[in-house]
Amino acid sequence: MLQKIALFVSYSVFIVVPEIHLTPPDRSANIAKLFCSRIWFRLLHYETVVTKVSLRNYRNGKYTLIFRYLRAMKLKFIFPLLLAVAACAPKSGLADLSKEEKALINESDSLMHVFTVTDSSEPAVLRAQSKDLTAKDLKSPEFQALVAKMKYTVQDPSQNGVGIAAPQVGLNRRLIIVCRLDKPGEPFEAYANPVLDSLWGETIIGREGCLSIPGLRGNVPRSEFAIVRHTNPETLETERDTVSAYVARIFQHEIDHLNGILYTDRTEDLWSEEE
């Protein structure tokens, strides 16, 4: 028996994966690649073929594995093995806003609580990596509410900022609000899933502060120009903006927040506002 197991492990397992289309596309891709295929198992002189192992019936976020048939009854143990792999396989892709995240958005006041490094429980959120918002999130009333509340918060006289990121209000999601000083009326605009595609030009030392680090200022080096890639919440299309000067600085500062980086990580030239 041990010899058979050793030989089984040493034999090749070939997996041929056809083109797969799932709905939604960001769910359980690893499981699909494993089971939407024909799998050949070779064991000694027995040859067992599992064919037409299909993945069907997407209901309520769960997939149903349908096994058409299995030849060579001596290898029935393969069924629980495959099911165990399917159950334990990590899900790839994005996750929608959780119940806790939705509750935080819906239950907060228009002036949201701003997380700071001075509170012992809040730096963990400020230092965490933020996740992308899904298409479902971007079309949800919670997203609209979050954008409105973040805009209200950053413009409130108690804050008087030029930008704010979702981690600063307790959500590790890739959303920022930026004051577009380069546009007529200097509007505050929301950017979902922003990424810095490119940075170039001179490295300019400029003064920065942060709503999450009260009472401190610093001189921070930033690139003069930036290309920001983000998702349009209306069309769900990817868009790119080229920004420069102080607006480029704001984008770099806020996107740093989404990656768990504070401006104090980028400089040692710091001073108290009272100085």
C-alpha cells in the first residue's frame, strides 16, 4: 500500500484548463481553474480518468461542484480529497463591503471620526493595506454616503484639509477625496481605487501636515508630476489623470495612506505647529 502511495505521488498529474468565464469574475478563480478541466491520474498500471468535472450553479455566492462520473471504483477516496481541496482553496479577487463596513458608514455622522496616531487602537488601521472597492460597492448607496461624509469631514472647519483617505475614517478601502486646486472652483473630488501609474520630474521638498497626525508638520520630498489611475464610479471604466505641483503632492500623500504609509515615514524634518 505504501508503495502504491509513493508511486502515486511520484506520477504526474496533468490538468488542462479551458477558457473560463465566471459571474462575477472575481469569485473563486482558483477553484474554477482546478475543477473546470479534465484531470488524469496515473496509479501503477491503473489509469483513472475524471472527466467533465464541472463547476455550475452560482447561487448566493457559492459554487456547486458536479462530478459527472469516475471510473475505477478502487479510487473513491479521490472524491473527498478533491472536495477538501475545493473547500480549503483560498478565494481570489475582491470582497464586497462587509456588514461591519456598511454599518460604520451608515451609522456615522456627516462629520466622521478621524483616526489619529495618538489613539492606541487606531494606528493599526492607518498602517494596514487598503483593498479595492468592487463594482457592486461603487454602485451602492453606502459608497455614495461614504463619499458625501468624507467630503463633509475634510472641509469641516475643525479639519480644514485638502485631502482625506478612507483609512482615516476607519475603512481600509481604496478611496480618497482630493481638493482639485488646479480646477475652477477648487472642487473636492472622489477617486476610487487610485494608483500612481507614474511619477516623474524634479523631487520637490514641500510642507505637509496630516489630519491623522495632529500638531505636527514636516518637509516632505515628492515628485513634481504624477499620473493617477482610478475607476470611474459611474461607468466603471479605468481613467487616468495627469497632475502636477501641489495637487500631485496631495495625491501622493493620500495614496500613501491607502498603502499604510504616513508622511512622517518619508522625512525626518519635522516640527511642532507650536514652534
